[in-house]
Amino acid sequence: MERGECGFFITEVIVSMTAAEKNHVDWLVEQSMLHAAKQRAKLYSGQGRLWQQPYAHTRPRDASALASVWFTAYPASIVTREDGSVLEALGDETLWHALSRIGIQGIHNGPLKKSGGLSGTEHTPTIDGNFDRISFDIDPQLGTEAQLQALVRMAAAHNAVIIDDVIPSHTGKGADFRLAEMAYEDYPGLYHMVEIREEDWPLLPDITEGRDAQNLTPQQVDVLRDKHYIVGQLQRVIFFEPGVKETDWSATPIVIGVDGKPRRWVYLHYFKEGQPSLNWLDPTFAAQQMIIGDALHAIDVMGAKILRLDANGFLGVERKIDGTAWSESHPLSITGNQLLGGAIRKAGGFSFQELNLTVDDIAAMSHGGADLSYDFITRPAYQHALLMGDTEFLRLMLRQMHNLGIDPGSLIHALQNHDELTLELVHFWTLHAHDTYLYQGQTFPGNILREHIREQMYERLAGEHAPYNLKFVTNGVSCTTTSIITAALGIRDLEAITSADIQQIRQVHLLLVMYNAMQPGVFALSGWDLVGALPLPAEQVEHLMGDGDTRWIHRGAYDLVDLNPQASMSAGRMPRPKTLYGSLPSQLKDSDSFVSQLRKILAARRAYDIAASRQILVPDVEHPGLLIMVHELPAGKGTQITALNFGSTPITETLHLPNIAPGPVVDIINERVEGDLTPEGEFTITLDAYEGLALRVVSSSQR
């Protein structure tokens, strides 16, 4: 029998290994995530637990109702007490008193599980801020499971939830990958990896001493494609860097398998060489087992209510009939996310996706997949509006979102996160490259519009105008929210910032808060936003940027509640940058501070339940710096208007807002009457430079 032969073969393999080799394999299995997921599955199979919740359809508004204001932490940047841990710092009672006063309802800790790789039995450090997971266990450098549980309890005591991570597209080079290299049982089925016949090893690159893989050149990839090993070059190379990463394929050295056979493999990695891509359509279905097991562990062991699905748009790749590779907008990504999102909902959780692809992809992946999506649609567009003092491109993107059926209430509208400000504008690069768009009175093909916007943003954000911000390969610009603002204000020297400059920077920062918070959906901000962090000088993190990853300049250390004011570095060895605003306790004592004014904005947002509103109009305007968003408030609370001046000059303009009941127009943050909306739908608004207003029309039925 075939099954008996297979079983006999594996037995013979194990017998033929030395005791030390067998012990090493057994140790790797015990360390592996696939093994942990299979053990965890036994807790659910045949039980009623996973049949209590609806799971087929996404529930974005239920997810945002659970927590609509998020603090996004970055573990490597957290300053701790002397000899304390990151998890202790994140669970600190003083921190939670401050976060609760501000209005934070959820904390996204960032990836906390052990990451990096294995060399023999030695752990090698993470290469991408713990986004190269190798275990379900807490990274001991961040803290303990007991400290995590204390954090979960502290958050719950302040009516907040924990948000965690699942990474369905790749792992690090831990036990799972090492077992795959050794051709052990199901493990090669986890990865998009292909065994190269020995007679074809001359086609592969030599491995540089001290490394465990070598990136293939485009020519080598083409040869292996033509010999029917791999699908070939992908549609684009993420993190492209000459001499470092020129393709998405790397080769292993010779690895002796559990059967004693020497092998060389070629494997796919959409991202860095140490992040091998998972294979979501293999007969073993090993990737699905492992990732769903990881998600269930995050919910039931780590106490998470919401999970980020990171890089979840890269689950499918194939060779098309014409011979080219199809690696983005692939239907398998939709199917994989439906399986994963459904499993999370079955367990009583929710999920969100960080999907920097076309607006169409975000819409498609939202049907049955993740409940919420990161707002990559308007994020670069609102930064463009600030840099140019012109909101036309932002309005174009808001309308694209509506035209493709995306509810802004299903989006996470964020300030800074751990990644670069992406300027890829994938929507106009791939699917819509040859569609036409009206912009600035002219008609542009999508690809030409993309290049025009990118050129404007690169010129204003980096280089001569803002030398402290750095390009990140071809993806975008590494910068903080604060250094985007300084670039927009024409500040070239961060050491020369005056107290008057800080006031203006704070004003613009609050304008960006207003854009993101005063619309439906989730609002998220980072520790770097809360303290007004500037980028690190490049020389301080030069040792981390050898592969071209400049993002480390905007990941400086921060200490939100003065746990260790004298510390020059975080527990993760990130240097402390210059900050403009101070700690949370000091800001909460100052009514004019960034955090105190943020608190007022979020209080108004909560009072009128703007997170649950519906966006009904983004009207045309006359002044280039003006943006108007009109929302229907829930529970019959009337109409809310978000009015923002992205320009450096004051605005007075009469708005035309049809089909809205007339009445007094009230500033809901400062609680004052601003005028009246006439029966003809007209209202005259006055805004100072970089000012935002959140208004409510009080119709006769609400008085």
C-alpha cells in the first residue's frame, strides 16, 4: 500500500540517522509552529466552542464598536524601567490612567512572539521587528506570559482590548523552515520552495560565507523558470535594493535531509531573505493549519480580541498561460483570507488587514475576509494634501473608495505606524495604469498621475527640502508624522526648531488628527505621535540599515510616562530621538498641549459616535486647501461636517450642501455656534491656516 510504503520509508529514515541527528530533528519538531498548531487543534476539534458565532460575513462596524480608538505600540521602541520588560512597561498602571483619560480603547502591541531564525540550536535575532515569527511563545526579550496576562487585565480594567498579530504570508527561518530544508514530513509543504536537481546546481549562486542563502539574479530566475522549476519574476520586487534584493527568490546552501540526501532549494520571499513565503495551496494544507493555529493561540492564550493580518495579500502566486507570474490580486489570497477571517470570527474575534494593493483588492478581500482594513487608500493622499496645500488628490481617492463600494467605517485611519509612508500608489501602478483620471483640469492615465504625485511628494518630503527624511528603497519615505509636518512647513534644520515652530507643528498635527478621527471607522495613533517624535539621525541607526532599510530612523525610543527619563535607549536598543511634546502626564497638565487637545477631539468623537456615522458627501469646493466630509450621525443625531484647511492661508467659503435639514451649525469640540445652514443648503465657513472644525447641524427635529 502507498500509505504503508510511506510510513515504512519515514521509519527507515529515522532509523538511519544517528541518535544526535534524530534528537536534533525531534527538538526542531518540538520548537516548530506547525507542531504547536496541530496540538492546539485538538482542543477545538469535536467541541461546540467554534459553532457559537456567525463567521461567513465580515462585521466591520461590530469590530469598531468594540474599540474605535487605538494606540499602536512598537515593542522595540518602548523605554522600560531599569531592568524592566517591554510588557511590564505596556501594562504600567500610570500609562493606562493616561491612555484612558485620552480616550484610547484598544492597544495594538505589535508582534510579541519569538522571531528571527535558528542556526543549529542557536537563536538568531529578528531581521524585521518581530515580523519574522518562529514560535507561538512570547519573545523572552519582551517579557513573560504572566506579564502579558497582567497587561490584558490592566487594559480590561480601563475598558480597552488587546490587538495582536498574525502573519499569514511568511515566517522567519526557525524550526519550521529548517525542517522544510531537511525535507521532513509535511514541512516542505509549508513553504513556496522547490528542490533543484543536483545536475542544475551550477545554475544557482554560490553562498557567501557566513550566510544561509543567496539572492538570485533576474537572469538566474529566468533560467529556472524556463527549466520549469519556479514561476519566474514577480510583478514587482518589494524592498528592491541593488546587490541585496534584486528578485524575490533565494537559494539555500546544500542541506542534508532526514533521508541522508543532499538538497539545494530555491524559495520565494516577497519581503526579506529571512522571511520565506508560505504556500497556501499545497496538498498538505500545512500553512492553513499553522496560521489558523497561531490565530486561535492569540485569541485564547494571549487574550486578543482583534488580530492584524499582516501582508495578507500575498498568499497566491502562479505562472499564467502567457508565461508571466501572477503574484498580486490573486484569488487565492481572497480564499485564504476568508478561511482565516472566518476562523477568527468563529472563535469570537475580529481581524483587520494591512493590504497595500489596489482599492479593488481591498474591496474584494473585505468580503468574508478581514473585518477591517488599514486605510492605505487615503493615507498618502492626505499627506499629499498637506505637502501641497491642495486637497484635490485626496478628494479623488475618497471618491474612488466610495465608487468601489468601500465604507470608510470599515477602515483604520491612522497617523504614523512602524512602516514608511508608502508612495507606491499601487492602485494606479497595476490594475488602473491605463484608466483615465481628471486632475487639475487635465486628463491623466493612472500611471502618469501616479508618477506626478510621487515626484511631488518625494521632492517635498526628502532630499534638499527635508534631508532628515530618507527614501525607503522604491516604496516611499521613512519619516515621522512630525517630520512630514516640518517638511510641509519648509523647516530644513530640525535643530533650529523654535517654540513658535512647535506651536505650528502641533496645530498641523491636530489637523491630521481631525482628518483621521472625524470620520467613520477606527482612528489609530502611535507613541511617536503622542510625544511628537522627530526622526533619528541616520548615523545613529546606520548599523541597522545595511540592507537599505531606512525605516529605523522613524522608530526611535519613547517613554510615554517617564518610566526611565535618563534612559538614552529603549530595551530594544533603539536610540531616543528628539521629541517636541513631552510625556503624557506633563501634557495632560497643560490644556494647550497636543495630548490635551487630542483628548478634547476624541471626547467629541465619542459623544456623537462619529465612528459609527455614515459618510454621505465629499463635495467639490473652491479653495484648493479645503476638504469637507459630511456624515450622517447614528441614532438620529443629525448631520456632522468635518471641515479642514490643509493650506497655509485662511479660508472663507460658502459651502453648498444639498438635502440636509437646515439649522444652527455648532462646533462640537469647542461648543460654540458657528452660523446657520440655510434652507437652500448654504453655510459660510471661515478657517485659519491649518485649522480644522468638527461641526453639527442642529435641525428643528433635534432641538
